[in-house]
Amino acid sequence: MLTKNGRLIILVYLITAIWSCLMVYSASYAPAILRYETVSYHFALRQAFFFGVGLALIFLFASLNSSAFCNKKTMKVAGGITVLLLLLVLVTGSQTNNAQRWIEVSGIVLQPTELVKGLLILVTANFIVIYFRYMDTNRVIYLLAGFIFFCALLIIMQPDLGTSFIVIVIFIAQIITSGIPGKQLARLATTFISLTALVATAIYFLYPSFLTTARLGRFAFLDPFNEANLDASYQLRNGYYSIASGGITGRGFGNSIQKLGFLPESHTDFISAVISEELGAPGFLITLALIFFFIWQAFRIALQSQSPFDTSICIGIATWIAIQTSLNLGGVLGLIPLTGVPLPFISYGGTSILSLACCTGFLIAADRRNQKERRIPQ
């Protein structure tokens, strides 16, 4: 049974779905016709389908008890699926824009890393709850950290530095809020910094081809209008032109100029630039408000929960959405290098929508458990 807040979450999810589909249609109808040679509403229709399936997943996950997720078997299965997906994409994945991040199954393209984020949140939460009393020993905490960083390394090999960063930050957030001793956190942080420096040094000397011109070009955001950076900063500069063209009030829905062949990823990574161009500051703020609603709900439910497992999962979900939003918008605004991560709930992408829908369903279930605990006499 849905709580009042659960119904609110579903309502905002539906509003977000409508908003996303409208924005995806506006941002993609030109590329759909000119670049992909298909009907103008191709991507919008698929996005609507993903949100529809996502709604079904929300009700499914909202109906499940925490016992379905919190046990050793689930932790092991989730961990095994994670490694299998990451290895599969490295071996059989399709390559686009110098990155091998997708798997095609019967014409359906999946991006495993979007599933991996949720699976690793589940693995970490289970590990914390099951082995909490042993977490003050180096062996146990390092076992979990080693698994997370191994998965992050597999993601880096795709290469996908943005997602690997998200995975690590989520893990850190879940660990910090788990209640383990501060000394253990300090030791873990020291080990992490040392290993990061060691891996970076090893890559630099043993795998110099990793630092390709394309990857170094990501730092063109520091001076995008320099003649030497014009090729590398092409997408960023067109994002700037798009945002500047919209001004405060925007050019009007459907009237973006930059999406007409100038902005390569107008319906995915740079959809926020198209929104800003067409709908101005109000459209951009509405988009942020919809995303921040889910972040706020996740943090609120985490703070109210009496279950360490629910708290850890909700913290992981909130961190995921917040960090990914920051990376996407930071790249579009030229504050950080472009990472290629989508804008949560808004950018076109089936795997992302379905993964976030599962998380939304879990939030509703956790909120229901919170409400039930409040009604139990103390």
C-alpha cells in the first residue's frame, strides 16, 4: 500500500517523465531525421516506453520487503552480476566515440554501467549490515574496498572515468555514513590515496597510450576558445552558444538552433543546454527542481529510517543522483572536463531510466517501512 509520500514520489516521477519526453523530442527530432534517418519522434517514443516500463518497476520494487534485498545471497548475486556485466562489455561491447560501454542484445542496446551503480549500492549496503561488527578490522573493510575499486578499474578500462568516479564517491558516502570508527576511515582513506597514486603512476609509465589526444582534449575546457583547443572544445563551445542564445527567457520550445547539427549529443549529455536555449532560466530551474526532488526524498528517507540497510541504500541513491547531476552540468558549463554521463531522469537513455526507476521504487518501499515503524507503539 502506498503512503501519501509514496504517491507524491510517483506523481513527480510521472511529471518528470512528461518533461523528459518533451525535452528529448525537442532536442532529438532534428538529429533523428538528419543523423539517424528515422522518424522525428523516434527517441521521444522510446523514452516514453522506458518511463512506462520504469513505472511498472517502481510498483514492483515498492511492493518488496527489505528481506528480498538484504541477505548474503543477494549480495553475492549482485556482485557476480556486476563483474560479469563489466567483463562482458569489455569483451563483446560495441564501441562508439572511442568508448566501449554498450552491449547489444537482440537489437536492444544496454549500458551496463547504469545497472552497475545500483548493484554496487546494494552490495555495499549488504556488506555493511552483514559484517558491521567486523568493520573495525582491516581485512573486512579492505575486502569490500578492493571489490569496489576492482569494479571501478574495469569501468576505467572502457574507458569511462566519469562513471568510475561516481561509483567510488557513492561507496565513500555509504562507508562514511555506516558508523564505522573514524580511525578505520582514516586508514582506508590513506590506503585509497596511496593506491590511486600508484595506479596513476603505473598507467603513465606502463600504458602511455591511455593518455590519448582525445582524453587530453577533455582539458580543453580550461581555455575552450584558444585556437589550439578549437577541435577538442567543439561540443563545449556549442553548448555555450546554446545557453547564451537562450538568455533568460529562452527562444521558445522547439526553436533551438544548436541542435540542428551543431551540438552532437543534444538529446543525451547536452540536453540541459538545449533546455536552456529553448526555455531559458525557468526551464533549467524546473529541470533542476525535478532532479533535486528525488535527491531530497532519498536523503529525507535515509534520515528517518531506523534500518541501517535502508539508510545505506538511500544514501547511495541520493549520492548517485547528486554526483551524476553535478558531473553532467559541470561539464556542460565548462567547470570540469566532459565526462559523458547523462543527466539523471532527463537525458535520453533506457538503461539509466530503468535503473533510476528501480531506485525510486526502493525509496517508496523504505518510506513505507518508516511510516509503519512510526505507527508501532513504543
